[in-house]
Amino acid sequence: MSSTELRRTALDATHRALGATMTDFAGWDMPLRYGSERDEHVAVRTRAGLFDLSHMGEITVTGPQAAELLNFALVGNIGSVKPGRARYTMICREDGGILDDLIVYRLGDTEAGSLHYMVVANASNAQVVLDALTARAAGFDAEVRDDHDAYALLAVQGPEASGILKGLTDADLDGLKYYAGLPGTVAGVPALIARTGYTGEDGFELFVQPAHAVELWEALTRAGEGVGLVPCGLSCRDTLRLEAGMPLYGHELSTALTPFDAGLGRVVKFEKEGDFVGRAALAEAASQAEQSPPRVLVGLVAEGRRVPRAGYQVVSGGAVVGEVTSGAPSPTLGRPIAMAYVDPTHAAPGTAGVGVDIRGSHEPYEVVALPFYKRQK
């Protein structure tokens, strides 16, 4: 494969047969949309959507000191994660800058005294995370392995997701908590069934062997026909996560920001035993955030129809008070929305006089608390 050739998932031919518009995403040829991205978004909010997420990076960490390694390498307390559970966390640089946000699954023991974890990284940062974990493993009795090629990842998200999956598996989905995973079979295909997602809806992510991806996609499609399941691309995934106030690396998260800058200081666990990469810098960032945060992540809802984009300036009284990190039309709210980092004096919901500079025009926006949308449980 040449350096410019895009990687393709095991479902590539399926996407093309469905007429998907494909796009380059982090070096992968991925479906952007199949038809109307708005219709796909609404389907996930009201019925169910089926996603191919096989571009995500899976990294296996095993060994007697796997937990100690992950506690040192990541900001969270991974040692407290029980078998079958998962945790949202981050990997940071020594200066506290965010390298990536991650989900870590504890899959149990591989043999006596040897623990088994799977770290799931964003596609754009998979190699960076792999390299960092490998470097940080020095001195630990643990192995770090790139297992991306061992998995295809499908996601079923939406109110009907549980019902669709229940017809295809004997696994105890009712007993499967949010941020938990269990091994099972779905439509006869061996899978790790995880109750996780990036849409703000209930749903499941299914890790399977690539050879089984097409078979599972087709089975899920058939099972969801009666309740309005549709294939969904990356475009609606972005608007769904934006409505749910979920950060996206490269937008709300970057090496220039610490978890405290992003309002996600809760993922940093200073109380865990031992040192971890970035501890000193993050302690300083925590103290600064408590006293006077330089910027606060807020939601913005348009009073008009013009859509803000990442990088647009947030203004008030003729002065720049922040910057948009993500923006899009919201199918659920029926108006454009954005996330933005703004000065603390303009961060309170309802702050008057705030706008976004859209090509020289200062469009009025309402400051709101995140998330924009929260599902009814």
C-alpha cells in the first residue's frame, strides 16, 4: 500500500453498494453519508442507526503489571476497573497536554496473574497512542500490542438499539450497564458487546473479527428493518456528538489543552497510587482552573440561521472573547449550534451580547450549558 493510498475497512464494498459518499478520515476511506445526513441523524435520535467504526485503533495491553502500566501511562485509575467494565480516560504529555481521549476495557485475565485490557484510541491518534504506550511500558512486566487489524467495529445506536440486538443474541443486555462489555455472540458471530457510544443515545459497539463484519452488518440490517434502522455515516455522527456535548479530538481537545482546560478534570485521578505521566503539570492546571480558568467550554445556540464553524471568533462588545471549536446545524433543536472556548466572564448561560463573527458579520448567539441534548431515560 502506498503512503497516499487510503485504508479500507472490511465493510468497504458494502458501503459502496449502498451508495455511500466516501471521504478520507485519518487515512481511512470512510462513509460520510448514505443519503441525507439529517435523516440519518433523526433516525438515531428516534429509531436506530448502524455505523462502521472500524477505523478506530484497538491496542491490547496484557501482563502481570498491565494495570500498573496503564495507571502510569494514563490519567485515570485503571487499576480500579473491574473485569467487564470500561472507563473513559485520557493520555497526556508530561506538560499535561492531551494526546488523546480513550476508552479502556478490562477484558479479564488471560492466564493466572496476567490481566487483559483493550485501549480504544481515535483513528487520527492511534499510532501516537500506540507509540506512547510502548515507550511508557519500559520497566513494566506488560506487553503492548497493536491489535487494530484483529477487529472490525460496528455500532448500533438509538432508542431501538436494544430491541434490535436482543433478537440476535442471548447475552444479558438488560444487565449490561453503561460503559461495560461482555463476550457473546450476535447473529452467531463471536463479539465483544459493549454498551458505549458517541451519539448521546443508548446503544452498543460490537467488536468482531473483520471476516465476520459483512455477515453481522447484514444481520443487523435485517433485524432493524421493521423499526426503521438506517446505515449512518460520519457526518451525522459528528452532529449527534455535538448535540450531546461530547468533545472531539482536534476540536475541543488537543496537545495545547489539559483535561482541566477542557472542563474534563474529573478524568484525572490524583488519588491513585504512584506517579503518572503529567501529574505535576496537571496538578498545576487543576489549581489554576479552580482559581481562574483562562477559558471555559460552553454551548452556543444561534438566534438566526447562519452556521458557525471551527475557528470562528466569539465576540462581545466589539472584542474577541473566545473561539468556536465545533459548529453545525442541529436537527434536534432546529437551529445552528456550536461549542466554544470563551472567557469566564462570558461563560454563564444567558450571558447577553455574545455573538460569532461569521465572515465579518457578528451573528447573535445564546450562551447555554452543555449538553444541548440529553436523552430521556
